[in-house]
Amino acid sequence: MARAAGVSPATASRALSAPDLVAPLRREQVQRVARELGYRPNRAARELITGRTGNLCLVVPDLENPFFAAVAKGVQARARTLGYAVFVADAEEDPRMESELVAHLGSQVDGAVLCSPRMSDEDLDHLSEEVPLVLVNRQHGTLPSVVIDNADGVRQAVTHLHALGHRRIAYAGGPADSWSDGRRRIGLQHPSHGLRQVEVVDLGHFAPVFAGGVAAADLVAASGATAVLAHNDLVALGILSRLQARGIRVPDDVSVVGYDDIPAATLVSPSLTTVTVPLARLGREAVDLLVSSGLGGRRDSAAERAIAAAVTGRAEGASGGMREAGETSASGETGAPGEASWPAETTATGVATSSGAASSSGETSSSGVATSSGATSTHHELAVAPAAAAGSGGPTPAAVRLRVELVVRASTTTAPARPTSESDR
């Protein structure tokens, strides 16, 4: 096949197994010849040589939740471009099932992405010893993670409601074991927004689904709050539906704000003001982080490592170390697809940013609040901190943090002049 494509065997191999390392024209040439010849890679042979299965695992709490479905699409899309297949598993909001799924699939995958895992820190530590892990929507120890700026999203929502005249705001939280809910509560308590006049009413913890919002709505009505911030959009939609069923008008009597900006947020009336999260990008960044965190070094035994080293050495000797013009070197500076080294640059805020990661166009306004009559804003900024913190005495986990933005729609308006609790009607 290499002869038919007019390239060296090493280039032909990289064009099929690590396409990002080959110049586009040569890559397309090799892949075209492979299709014409009906070439199919031998996965078993590749696993013996490289120690990789070519599979990744994604575990989510609930695939019916549009948040996790969108993240899953991002994971699959990015994995496909890097030559990986993805096993997607639904843990049904059960922390024990999360651990069981990863343990069961561990021998069949090169690594796992855990999205909003509910399992304990101890279970995460144990699993990370068996399978390379990347966390989405959670941080723990030195495990690499992809998260959003939860606290800033809450700050933007509270600032918006305060600007509309709301002074008593209810918060309908998520599950008690939800890491992101804990961070959003910190955002509510943080004095950085300087809105000392705002009183936050904590309504408690609710299931992160529509029914959870229905249950929270009655407490909203009884609280006397003129606005409510929900843990996510599904909870917000449940609140909106129940309030309207009780004759409480949204937004005239109570303003409602969600979090995530799932597609249904624009399909209801009134459309939902919400904090937009780059859901698919969370998945893409998780795959990049998982691959760059060292999947290539994973071997199941010393014997396999020795065999792979011997086979690789013979292959490199046969090719004479040839590298085609315009091709990226694989001598450790770039490595396997997605393993490019991201030199960290420290910004004025002290957060390390990646000079190798693509950043979306556009920047958040100085107020941090984006308004929209219906269309969502998708400008987000990436922050990566893969290096050890100066003077910390230990490694800093690789962390990708994505910005979020408030999108203002019809479910929020100026605060009503009268109380909204049932006893005052």
C-alpha cells in the first residue's frame, strides 16, 4: 500500500493510525489508496504492538438528560477524528453503577471519560489506578478534568436579576452529591459580585430532572421570592410549568433562570433565560485531555511492553527513520494524535492558558453578561493548567476550564411591585 501511495511505510502507517501527524495532502493520498485497495487495519495486531485497544469509554449519569447527550456527541465526534471508538454507558444516577461500569469495561478500553460522576473520592482514586481517567464537570486530586466556571455563571445570573430589581432570589439546587451544585452554591455565597442587598433563599436539593423542578415550584411560591435560579434547565422547566399551572405568571410574578442552555430552553413559552454551557466542547476537550495524558504509555504487562518495543524498533529500522517532507515529527515533541505538548503561559489572573489549544472567537463583555432575544451566544474561552504550580510542592492536575455566558430571554423581567407568596395574594 505504501508503494502504491508513493510514500514510506512509516508515513503510510502514521496516515492511518495517527493522521494528525501527517501533512493533509499525503494523508488524503494514503487514505484514498487504502480505500481503493480495501485495506482494513488489524486491531488485534495493533493492540499487541501499541498496547492500545482503540476504544474509549464514556460514563454519564443519565443519557435522557440533554446535557449529557450533548457532551456524548462531543466525545464521539472528537474520538472518531483520532481513530477511537467510544462505548457509552448510562449509570442511571447510581454511583455504585458508575464504578461497576468502569471496572467492567476497563480491560476493553484505553481510558474513560466520567461525566459528572457521583462516586466517592475513594472510588475515583481506585479506578484511576486501573484505567486512565478524565473527569467532566468535577475535579478531584490530580486527575485531569474539564469543567465550566460554575461560580461565574451564578454571578452573571444574580447580577442580571439584581439589575432588574429583584432582591429576594430563590435557588433550587441539584443533588446533594453533585460537585457542580456545590460550586454553584459557593458562587451564590461569594461576595465578589458585591450585591449585599440580595437575599438568597436556599430551597434545598432536588433531582436534576423536570419532576425535580415541579417539586421545587411550590417552595418558590411560598418563599416570597420574585425570582428563582435553578440547578439546570430541566429543573427550571419544571418550575416554569408548575408555576403556570398554579396561575403564577412567568415572568410577571416570578422570573425563572436556568443553567446549561439545552435545546428545550428555546422551545417553551416564555423562552428560558439561562447560562449557556459549551456542551459538545466539554466532550471534545475531555477526549483531547485523555489522549494527551498518556494513553500511549499504557501496557498491561512487562512482556507486552518488551514485545511492543522490539516490534517498534524493527519497524523503525526497516524504514530507516524516514520522514516525508511537510510531515510532523513523532520523536516525542508531538507524539500520538492529541498528545501535543501544550506549553503553559501564565496570564495576569494567574491562570495558565494553553498556547496549543484552539480558542473560540469572541470575548465575554466586561460585565460578563450576554443578552439575546433568542439566539444563544457561543463564545467561550479555554483555560488550561497542566503544569505544576510554583512553590506548591506537588503536581497541579491538568484542568481545562470553559467560560459560560448568560443568555437573556423572555422568562425574566423586572421585579413585581407586590409579594408573590400565596399568603399575600
